[in-house]
Amino acid sequence: MRVHNFTISRDGFAAGPHQRETEPLGEGGSRLHDWMFATRSARAKRGLEGGHEGVDDDFVARSDVGIGATIIGRHMFGPIHGPGRTSCGLASHFEIVGLVAGPTLSTRP
């Protein structure tokens, strides 16, 4: 297992405060990913043209190479739990769920 594609701020935070459905990464948390979404490769993955090239783009272009599955936490796409939650869109992933009785592992194709 390896950890990659994980953005943190200089002071060690991976999200902003006050996470909620309208701010899944907390207040200002999405700014952590501005560098990535500005690259040519990230824009192309979303069907957009243009974007920056260079070392950041090289990193993003290689970000999914050799990945068999992704492990995600229950808050990866916001504080949305229980029935009605939509799939995260990852091709193959394991989602860590559960709180009270300890973590469990849910696999989804």
C-alpha cells in the first residue's frame, strides 16, 4: 500500500474547518487542490482544454498509473452518510465506514 494524491497545507491540514454538504472539504479546503485542477492533465480528465504544463502536470499525469484500487475515508466527499449517498465515481475502491463499533471495510466495484 502507498499513500499518494494527498494534498496537505503547509501547516499539516488536509481540509478546512466546518465541513458540511455545501463545503465537503471545509471552508477554503478546496483551495488545497487549485494547483492540481489548473494542470492540463487534470483539466483533460474532466473534458476541459488548456491548463498548465510542467512538473505539476507531470505529477498529475502519472497519478493513476499502477493503481488497482483506492482506499477512501467516509468523509472523502463530504459529510454525507447513509441511504441516498451517491457513488464517489472511483472505478475500484474500498471505503472505510463505521464509527461506534470500530471501522469496517466496505468494498464497492
